[in-house]
Amino acid sequence: MLRKRPFRACQCFNGAMPRIAIFLLSCCLLTAFAQARQDPVPVRKAVESWLANETQGLSGQVSLEIGDIAPENRFAPCTSFDVSRPSGTQSFGRISVMVRCVEGASWRVYLPVHIRVKTDYLVSARPIAQGQVLNDDDLALQSGDLSELPARILSDASQAVGKAAAVAIPAGRPLRTDMLKAVIVIRQGQSVKVVSRGAGFEVANEGKALNNAAAGQVVQIKLGSGRIVSGVAKAGGSIELDF
């Protein structure tokens, strides 16, 4: 009489079967892993949208170079992003922006961005001596990328006309704020004319300046009566008080 041998599940994996099963499982895992990667396209679109808003106030022709996350990245898929930049970062040039997933996963990544701004800026039209007060003939405009120029570059003639050169400036040099200084129009101890203006009246007086001041700066004056008042220095050397 023949005996029936009990069925054992392990018999199904004798020989080559375990290797086939492992291979198929590995394929499935690799496929799932590949599908879990973050698509770079929506990340780039989020950065582009954010930069469009951030650069709309810049004066000049703006162009952008944006770094992408690698296609073979290991970020879990995300459906919504928050884009920002570290505090203190300038508004143009080479910066890094942070992209943070806010829906679907939890990760963040920093991407390099180059914001180019082509605009006009001031250069010296001719050699300028130290201490020389600048006028319109001393200035010229050139066009260039602000991200490739020195910091504190000047872009409007009103920022330079009437100021004195703090250093000697060769012709064709881009002008910066630290290359110019305000011209002193009132000096300490100087006798000055003080004009008081109000609704329907104007009174002139004499006084003595207690500090140096450039045009537009506040200066203290000691009047003949001994009273000390504050006024605004004018380009002609007078002081104006408003009531």
C-alpha cells in the first residue's frame, strides 16, 4: 500500500526557484524605487514662479539661470513646494534658494541660481581729482550686468552730482557710493543766515553753526539771543527752519 507524502511548501523553492523569486522581487523593488523619485520639472517651475515675483522690482533686463535637482535623486514625490532664500542674501547675482516640500513628503534642497540684471550704471567720463565736486559733464552711462559689477554701484546722475570725489578716479571707472562724499556747506563756528518759514511768514536771522553739515543734513545753530535751534543746511550755505 502506497503512502501519500505530505506536501511541503518549501519544495516549491527547490533548485532555481529561489533565485528567480529574488530576481523578480529585486526588479519590483527597483521599479518602485525609480517611481518614488521626485520629478525635477515641477521643482523648477516652482523656483521660476518664485523668482518671477522676487525680481519684478529690479530695474533692468532680468535673465535667470536655475540649477536643477538630479533626475536620479532620492527625494520622495512632492505635490507642493515652498521656495525661499536665506536672510541677508542680495536680490541679484549668484545665490542659493531653498526648496522645501510642504505636501506629500518631507525634504528640502538648495539650488544654485544666477540672477543677471542688465542695466545702465555710472562711470567717470574723464579723470576726476580727489576733492573735485562732480557735475553732469563728469559722468557717463554704460550698460552691463549688475551681478558682475562691484557692490554699491551708482545708476543715476542725481546720486553723484554735487558730491566730491573721496579719491582720485580715472576715466571710465564705475562709480560707487564709497568713492564720493557729501560736500560740506556749513562749517562749525561759521556765521550763517537762518531763515524761518511758516504759514504766510518768513523771518531771517543770524547765528553761529555748532557743527559741520552737508546740504540736506541737520545743523545746530546758536542764535544771537543764546537760543540753540536745529535746521537743515542748504546748498548755498544758509540754514532753513520750518514751523
